[in-house]
Amino acid sequence: MILVVLGTHELPFYRLLEEVESLKKSGFIKEDIIVQNGNTDYSSDVMEMRPFMSYPEMDKLFDDASLVITHAGTGSVTTALKKGKKVIAVSRLKKYGEHNDDHQLQLVDVFEEKGHILSWGEGKSLKDIIEASEDFEPEPFVSGKQHMIDMLEDYIDNI
């Protein structure tokens, strides 16, 4: 199963759903597709749409997915990476009315540069990226959270 995650941002993200749906309808994507579509009002006869879910439901979908195609939200990307999933991240762009700014581009650049993810964007073929994901071995993701906590505790202990 391929999990497509749009998050909960209030602006719609049709561009990604239209591309994934066209690859499913063409027969290129054979697997079932489950979409967490949040506030993006979209219906499909080839993808299962689930606007909002509980944490346990979402966690299970991440566990069961063979591939995660997600908006470039930090939580969605890092959740998939912590579970060792192959991730294709897609930045929501301001010019398409998908977000208020283009900050997701920076997240994609950093994670892709470190070898954690693949990305799809303008000028690229999602079909080609999905094909590349078959041989892609992501670099393991290690959160810097504990390091930050240690630094803060050290600072507090020494003031």
C-alpha cells in the first residue's frame, strides 16, 4: 500500500493528488493507495480518501505502507523516516495556493541532501521518482531532539 499524506494545513493540495491519481489510473501504480487528505476536498474512484484520523490509525498506516508520498511537513516526513520508510516528499508551494510561503522547499532540500528522502517537484516526473524509489536506500534518520535536550540541561545546570 502507498500512503499519501497531505497533513492538516487549511489550504488544498490538489496538484499532488491529481498526479498520483493519474499514475494509478494509467496502471503504473498497482498498489492500493490510501490518502490522508486533511482539508483538501477531493474524491477519487481509485484512491481511498481519509480526511482525518486518530494517531493510532495514522501510525498503523505508516507501519503498513511500502512507500510514503507526503507533503513536506516536518512531522509527516520525520514520522515516516523514523519508521524506516522510503519517502517521496513534495513541497506545498505558495504560487499554487497550497501554502502561505515556500518554507517546505528548505526542508526538502536538507533531507534530500542528507540522503533521507527523494523529492518530487516542478520539472520532475513523479513516475520517474517512484521508479527510483524501488532501488533507493534512505540514510537512517536520527533525531537531534536528545542532543538539544542535553545542551539545554547542561546550560541550566551551569547557570
